[in-house]
Amino acid sequence: MGALDTQEYDVVVVGGGTAGAVVASRLSADPHVTVCLIEGGPSDVGDDRVLRLRNWINLLESEFDYDYGTVEQPRGNSHIRHSRAKVLGGCSSHNTMISLLPPPEDFADWVAAGAAGWAYPDLLPYWQRLAVNIVPVAERNALAVDFVEAAHKALDVPVIADLNAAPFPDGTGFFPVGYHPETGVRSSSSVAYLHPHLDRPNLTILTDTWASKLETQKDKVVGVRTDKGTIRGREYVLSAGAIDTPRLLLLSGIGPAGDLRRLGIDVARDLPGVGEHLLDHPESLILWEASRPVPPESAMDADVGLFVRRDPADPRPDLMFHLYQIPFTVHTERLGYEVPAHGFGMTPNIPRPRSSGRLWLVDADPATKPALDFRYFTDPDGYDEQTIVDGLRIAREVAATEPFASWITREIAPGPELQTDQELSAYGRAVHHTVYHPAGTCRMGADDDPLAVVDPRLRLRGFANVRIADASVMPTMTSVNPVVTVLMIGERAADLIAQDL
């Protein structure tokens, strides 16, 4: 502990997750820059439980999961557990690694929200230099193949060989995934960015090290308090994720001043946007009993997807589906639906949800988990609710179409007796899940935006030597799984810091 207190690094990165691993790797490529990466969980090196992509579902609610609950959701599912990875590589070591480049309009939304310099052309160079091995799923599961053909026939959407080849309004195909098909090993940010460079003398990686507070003096952070001592640096990057980055800021007295004072926390900086604007991708489920066992060939049991555009005025898809080649019944079972011996389902999810919530501290104890209120399906126009209803209806269209139809014995949930919008909405909201994509809680914005937490150079408002690089800075939700976006945030953060250093 004494050594940690006395040594000062050029850059301290808090959080060895999807973006944090990128930042630490890129900056430590300069042998003259000393980098300390702090990770609350263990290393993934040599651990097949983490490295085997297909084992992702067994990591949920395991020792590799911080496992956050939600407060009561009057219009949504209050039983969701929000998995947040507790391992080097973060959620890229914990997820399906479905790796999609967002459409240009997503980043246009960011610019419109005050994130100047984050347009699609600005981000493309970072996409092109990603170290993660992103390839279309190599395994050709027969159920997935027939799903793609049926979706193409039923909905007249194109079959797309590479969903990252160009922006598309709608389509179906095998997902691009960050993995190594020949071994089944995920290409997480840890595997791609850290494993090749573990011997760098200027890179210190502290695993199983929990950061609980930033020590501040006026407009600077001067140390990170951890359970192993205080770690000091010239520059600090917070990459603990959309839940734990705002949590750390609030515990450090950086956030809404009134909330902090009520908890007895000294206010270091009044930043009312910390913890606000909590976003997620909610998804519901239609579950079928299979007419025969599902073939085992699979990269991660959700190999194919479907994208549908309902709004002709917007070139982006506004409905996304995963085909789960396993019976993902965690919430249908709770409502009394049976679990088939052989089953599979489609999960309609909302690419750009209009509901948003907030995160706050329950008390001043760093060990107490924060309260998460996603306020699912509370947007005043009912857009999110209608999207799920439309998704369930579209899924039934695909299910009635060959060759996919021959795989189905019957619809288990919601069940064919539920037909009206009201019935499908009540069911869809009761069993909806999360795609584990919290974002937006320290959002990027312009200087005149009172709720912006970081500026377009990712600098924490009011501090001279702190940046945030993770999904918390996203001004709006990306239309697709955000792992690629978070990797690009890490790449760009490294460039911005290198410029300043």
C-alpha cells in the first residue's frame, strides 16, 4: 500500500473494461508513458469460463457479475438483474460480442445533442483500427439458416452477408461477432488489447482492486482511493461503465449537490447530470416449443438477427430481433409459462428507446449498490410499448413462414390466445428483459448544456485532468449493440489524452 501511495503514474485508468482496456493499451504503447489500469474483478487470462464465448450465459449472476437490481417499474419488469462484468475486459468478457457498427444517423444524433466532432466520418478511422477480430458467425446452425430464409420471405427484407459492410435500413443475417471461429475464444478488449502486451514495463494492471473514491483538490483529481491503497497519477480516465462511473463520481462528491448533502457527502463539484439520462435496450420474448432438438452448431446461441424499419422517414431500422437458439425463459417461467425441453425464441427489442431513467446513491457507503430506475415504457407517446407489440406481431409472421415454421410445434408465450394490442403489451412489458446495455449516465454535451457531464473531448466538467470513456458518455442510445461504439470511445479517448500529454 505504501508503494501505491508514493508512485505516480502518467495516466490512471479506473476500470479495465471494454473501453478502459483500449485506453490502457494504446497509451502504454508509448514506452515513455506510465499507465496504471485498475480493475475491480479478476484477470481473464487462462480462464476458459470467460474466454469461451459460448459460455457467456453462465457468467450472468456468477462470481464475475456485479449483479444490479432495479427499483419498482410500474410499467415494466421489476425483476430484471442488470449484469455488469466483474472481470478484466469488462462486458466484452461477459457478453455475446455481437459487434455492429452503428448507422451514420446515430452519430448525427450525438452531434445534434452537443457532441461536436463525433459524426460518422469522425468515428470511422477508429472503427477501421479496432484490434478486436470481428467476423460474421462461422457456424451455420440449421435453425438459424432457416430463420434467415423465412424472415427474408415473410418480410421482404434482404439477406445481408456482412451486417457491417454498409449501413442498411432493414435486413437479416448472421451477426458479426468479436471472436476467433477456429477456437471459439472471444476477442474481448482484454484479449485483443491487453493480452499481447502484459509484459510492458510501463503498464501496471491491478486486478481485484476496488476503487471507492476520487480524491480531489480544487479542479483536479489527485488520487484514487482503493481497497489496496491510494493510486496517484497526472491524468485520470474513468472507464468503470454506465453504472459504476457515476457511482464513483457521486461517492466522490461529484454530482447533484442537494442529493449529495442529504447523504452527508461533501460536495466537490455540483454536476446535476451525473446519474441522469439512464438508457437501456429493453427486449421482450416470443417463445416456441421446437418440433425437434435444435442443432448444437453455434457461436453463442444467438447467431442471427433481424432488423425491421417501420418509419419510412428514417433510414435506420427501428426494430431489432435476436433469435435465441435456446429457451431463454427467465421471465416467462416466473409468470407460469412452461419451459420446453427443446425451445427457442425471438426477442424484439427497441433500438432507440424514448424512455429514460436515472441512477442515484442509496447511502454514502461505497459497498451499497446504487438504485437504478430505468423507467421502462414511460415515454409519453407510448412509442416503446408499441414497438414491442409490433415486434411480437412481426415475430409471428416469421414463425408462420417456411422453412422456419417446420421447426415450431406451438407458441408457448405469449400464447396464441393473446391477440389484441392491449394483451400483447401487458405480456410484452411483464416479461421484457434487458440486453444489458445501460448507457448515458454521464452524457457528453455542449458547454451550455446544464446536464452535460463531459465535453466533446470527454473531459469531466470542472476538472482539468479527468476524462470519462465508457458507455456513460453516450448522448443517445445507438441503434445496435453498443460494444463497437464503446471500443471506439476508448480509441478516441486514448488519442485525446495522448494529444494533451
